[in-house]
Amino acid sequence: MGIQWFPGHMRATLRALSERLKTIDVVIELLDARLPGSSANPLLAELIAGKPTLKVLNKEDLADPARTAQWLQYYAARQATRAIALHAQMAGPARVLVAECRRLAPHRGGMAKPLRVLIAGIPNVGKSTLMNTLLGRRVAQAADEPGVTRREQRVALADDVYLFDTPGLLWPKIVAPDSGWRLAASGAIGRNAYDEEDVALALLRQLQADHPDRLQARYRLPGTAAEVAAQPAHELLQAIGRRRGALLPGGQVDPHKAAEAVLGDFRSGALGRVTLETPQAFEAWMAAAHAAEAQRQAERAAARASRRRDAPPSDAGV
Ligand code: G4P
């Protein structure tokens, strides 16, 4: 499945970010708890290597608690890293962040050495929401379409704690197709960059494997959960379209509308708390994507070398 996605001003953002990081003590990396691995930006990982990092699995209210626990354990095993799960709209838990940041940089604090924290994360992961909640007011416009330009924010969380927003937009960098459809399903990618039907079909396949009972309950599908799990995904999408009245004028199912219904239900939590990936599965497909990329590079290099060998000798000197 192709996702046409181009990281707009990524280069400029990364430059600004790397400048800003020089004066930052702790990075809060906001991840989507429903797809923690896929919602991380590998370019950010390179930039913040070695910096104390707090991984925040946001939207935990929409994620499967057992899988969230697995991801927290996975991140906590890393050097100079702490990890928490969060529902960014809730004020109480959000305050835990400041305490966690202080733990990551115990040498900072007090008016002479204020703690400087940066929030980074891909569009729609909840950065503005979290900043608003931490401050108890609205500091930035939350937008439902990724790509809405924002200005950098700096806010004081305490006399000696400053919080900065990412300078510019940090688009997700899609390395593996398995991450691509998950990012699209979560709402992190602009609507025009992917085919909703493709993404809904990929999502349905995952839900058939993990939660066929919920599909059956939500869409009142006939047959057993095992039968729902075994159905070809496109037939399932048809059945869902019929149930939801996603029909074309002639009465046929409109697959686009049916796909929108499935994606909307996933995003709103109407299909229950779902996490689309485990650390093990994520690592496996990333390793496969990197191996495939290495092979592509090697093949390209071999083709270039063979073209050079076959080229007629230069006629210079004739
Ligand atoms: P961003 O700054 O990183 O781009 O993300 P933003 O805060 O704008 O959040 C994107 C959407 O995610 C918003 O929904 C926001 O309410 C929602 N959101 C953020 N954190 C959480 C969370 O922990 N749990 C849940 N369930 N949702 C969260 P929206 O529908 O686009 O806007 P709004 O109408 O809710 O403001």
C-alpha cells in the first residue's frame, strides 16, 4: 500500500531542533500509546541520542492497558530514559511529568539552573493538549488536521521549569509499510496522503486478528467471532458498510464511506481500547524494512557499477 507522504519542512525543523537541543536538559518524546513504535520519529531518536528522555505514551485512554505495560517496560530498560503513560486531557496525571523530568536531570533546578524541557512529537499526538492541560489554559490551537502551522511555544511550568514546544513540525518518517498504515489510521497523516480504503482494510485485518469479538459487537455482524476473523477483509468492509448505511445511490456499498466509518470508530475509541503493535512485532518489521532497504541500496550500487563497466571507452584524444 502506497502512502504518498513527503516530509515538508523536515530538514529546517531538524536543524532548528538540533540548535534548540543544545540548551535543553530533558526531552519529552510524546508517542501515541496505540502505536508507540510507529509514532516515534527515527530522526528525532538520532538527534536526542544520549539526552535524558521521558517517553510519554499519550492517549493511554484509547490504548490496550496490557500492551501499554509492555511498551513501558521496553522503554524503561533504556539508558537515561523513563517512561509513563498519559491521558493528556487529565490535569492530575499530567503533573507527574514535571516530577519525572526532575528525576531525569537532578542536577538542574532552582532559579540559577532552571530545568529546560522540550516536548517533541509528530502532529496530532497531543502536544498542544498536554501543554494546555499543564498550564490549565489554552496556549495553542489544537487542530484536527495534521499540518496546521503553529508557532513555537515556551511556557513556565514552575519558577524553575521551562517547557518548549518543538520548533516546527516533526512529520513522521515512514520507514516500514507496517508503520505507515498505522500512522494513517491514528490520524497522524494528512487525509490526502493515503487511500482510506487501503488503510481501513489493513486496520480491519489487524482487528480481525486481535479483536474479532469487538468487530462483531460493534457492527452486529452475523456468525461467530471466529467466522468474523476468517472473513476476507474486503467482504467485512462491505458488511460493515451495509450495517452503517454507507451506500451509493443505487444501493451498493460505498467503500470509501465504509472505510471512513471504520477509521472514525477506531480513532474515537468506539472499538474499545486498541493498541496496534507490540514492541516485538514492531522491532521485527523494522528490522525487515531496514534489511530490504539495504538490499535495494546494494542492488542500485551493483547496477551503477555494471553500467560503468559496460559504458563504451571515452573517445577523448580522437
Ligand atoms: P498536537 O499538538 O501534537 O498536534 O496534537 P493536539 O494536542 O492538537 O491533539 C490532537 C487530537 O488528539 C485532539 O483531538 C486532542 O483532543 C486529542 N488528544 C490529545 N491527547 C489525548 C489523549 O490523551 N486522549 C485522547 N483520547 N485524545 C487526546 P481533536 O479531536 O483533533 O481536537 P479537539 O476537538 O479534541 O480539541
